[in-house]
Amino acid sequence: MSVTEASAAPAAIATLPPTEPAEQRWTPRLWGVLAVLCTVLFLDGLDVSMVGVALPSIGADLGMSTTSLQWIVNGYVLGYGGLLLLGGRTADLLGRRRIFLIALAVFAVASLVGGLVDDGTLLIVTRFVKGLAAAFTAPTAMSILTTTFHQGPARNRALSIFTVFGASGYSSGLILGGLLTSLGWRWTFLIPVPLALAALVFGAMLIPRDRPAADGGHDLIGAATLTSGMLLAVYTVVSAPDRGWLDPVTLGLAAAAVALLITFVVTENRIAHPLIRLGILRVGSIVRANLSVIALFGSYLSFQFMMTLYLQDVRDWSPLRVALALLPAGLLVAFTSPFVGGLINRYGTQPLINSAMASLTLGYGWFLLTAGTAPHYLVAVLPTMLLLGGGFAFGFSSIMAQATEGIDDSEQGLAAGLVQTSGQVGAALVLAVVTALITVSGPGGAADFGQYHPGINLVAGVAVAGLLLNLVPVLNRKRDQDRTRRITTHA
């Protein structure tokens, strides 16, 4: 965020703080706190990708239909996306350390129960509970990081390391999911338990205590309308492809979600101590960061979803072979992200976000040019995954830094929850539309690559929109500079 934008923001958003010391000393305890936070992000990525690979085995063992199986994924998405914003703000109000540890304990228990149940419905319930827990651990971990590490080089470095563990968790989950499923799908649920317990123990030892906020904790109407509105909105998005986008039930649920969220907005604008101060959305750089993460997550995850289906259903590749095929993008993120913090220090967040969006756009453009009727892995898929991995590596840390830059410590959880909600709900929305497109455009069982063309066109369009969104400020700045130069010349 620029100084100009900061000065125009409401009073509760601090302008850029006084210059921090050139280097924040990273003590062993500071490294330990970062390790705990990284472990939790690693677990989030690990859990999502491992369970996705295990779905066919789960269905065969528990006698679950394809429709029921999708709710093992969607149940997690529902709880996670529906409560992320509330989770981040709750941590600000009630204390980050307390909320983080409680949610992490719930995550560990839900993982253990999920690995032991013999009923499909109970398994879906445990996934929903894990999603709820992650909705509190993820933004709280981010806000602990941004309040523990000073804004500037220290925070950028920490965010870069944080990103590495998220990418490593997802990539590792793809491989581990394929290996563990051969031993039994239950291991994909049980493996995260000891990691979560270790993070819980060390988190209790290392994360510094903080005090709950004095104001803002009694907005019960805001909490109720936000929670119910977000849950209903995410449920509508993830269930619409099955039910139909124009089905009366889908339209009714969407209308109810919109009504609840409008009620929430009205409440927050009128109450003395709102749960969430909506003025944070008046800062241009924060709005761009939230829209950028939708373009990043929505296009990246949807493309990977289509490639997984294509390679398995059309090319008859095994889950492990598919995981290895998609792994280069995750490896690129893991190996590149540690250097992104230094680039942010040198060039700022916006140029890196622009580069990330350009890399995504080039990736999808290359795929559309080279895919033909049967994309060759080395010619079309691999170069695309590398370009997408580069875009994610440069984009994720930069977007997270921009989304929390200049925000007062008392609202770091809100800012973290907001950008993560944008990413998760935006990704769910784009994926739902992609799913509808590739279902409508082809037969029930994918017979050839042509079925995926509409979905790929959509994700390419989302990436282009993200690029244009971030180029507008650059073009406006250049226009203003040219105008100033002309005025100065004539004077």
C-alpha cells in the first residue's frame, strides 16, 4: 500500500509504521514460532491433496456413491470457506494464541475420528469439523506471523518460508496420498494427527500470549448473519453443479445468502463496535490483493482439477503417475518461494503480483496454443505447469504481504481472514462453474479432451482479468506522470 492510499484510509488503518530496524534478530524462539505456523499450513495442504487421491478407495470401502464422495471434499470446503472471515476476526478479538491452540486441538481430534469411522455420513461430518477448525487455524497462523515479524524484510522473509511449506504440503500430499492409499485410505486421515499434536505442544510453549481486544466482541447479530450467510453462500456454490444453477432450490439458497450478507453489512455500518470494520475495503491495494488471490487460486486449482480428471479418465493414468505429472509446479513453488521475500524487499509487492498474473496468463495461453485435440505432456502440460508454478510462487507471498500491509496489529486477523476467504470462496466459485461447463459440454464419462475446452477457456479468462486488474494502477500512474510532465514542460 502506498503512503497516499494509507493517508486516505480510515483512522483505524495505520499508515506505514516508522522504519523498523534494518534486521529483526531471529532468535531460536522466533524460528520455533515460525516452524509451528509452517507446520499448520503444511497440514492444510497435505490434508486436502491426500484425501483427494484416496476418494475412490473410500467409496469402495464404505459403499459411498460419487455424489456422497464429493462431500468429503465439499464438507471441508464448506466449513473452511464459510468461517474463515469469522475465524480471523475472532482471533483478533479473543486472543490469537488461545484460538489457534483450541482450533488445532479440534483439527487433531477430527483427523483421528475420521480415520476410525466406518460410516460415510460420519466421515463427512468429521471433514466439516476439520474445515471449521482450519477456518480458525489458517487466518490465526497468518495473523500471528504478521504480528510477530516486523513489517518489511523480516515479515517478507517469513511469508516466503510460510509459502514454501504450503506448497510442500500440497505436493507431498499428492505423492503420500498415492502411496498411503495402497496401504489403506485410513492412513491419509491418521498421518496428520501426530504432526498436529506436535504443533499443539510446541505452539503452547513458544507462541507468546496476547490479550483479547477490549471492544468488538459483542456483535452477536453480525456474527450470526456473517456465519450463516457465508456458510449458505459456500454451500450454494459447491452444491449448484449437482443440483443445477437455475434450479429453484439453488436460486432460493443464493437469495437467502445474499439477504443474510446484506443484513450483515447494514449491521456493521450501524453498530458502535462492529465485528468487522468494513472500512478496510476502502484501501485500493487491499481490494486488489483480494481480487488477485481469486484469480490465482481460482484458475490454478481449477486447471489442476481438469488435468487430474483428463489424465486419469481419458489417458487412464494411475493416481500416483498423475501426482508425479503435476508435481513440478509444486516443486517450483517450494524452491523459488524462499527468494521471493528478498524480491519484495527490493521491488515491492505490486511488480511481483503483475509478474505472477502475467506468468499465469502465459501458461494458459501456451496450453491453448499447444494442446490440440490430445495434449502431449512434455509439449503442453509440463511447460504450462511450470509457468503456473512460477506464477503461484511469485504471487502468493506478494498477495499475502500486500493484503496485510499497513494494517494495524488489532486487525491483522481480519485482513488475513479476508484474503484467505477470497481465495477459498473464489476458488470454489470458479471450480463450480468449471465443473458445470465440462459436464454440460460432454458426456457423463469424459471421452476426449474436447470436453475440457470450455473450462480451460474460463480459467484463462480469469487469469487475464487478474492481470488487467493489476495493470490498471500502473497505467493510471503512468498517465498521471505523463500529464505532470506535460504541465511542467508548458509551465
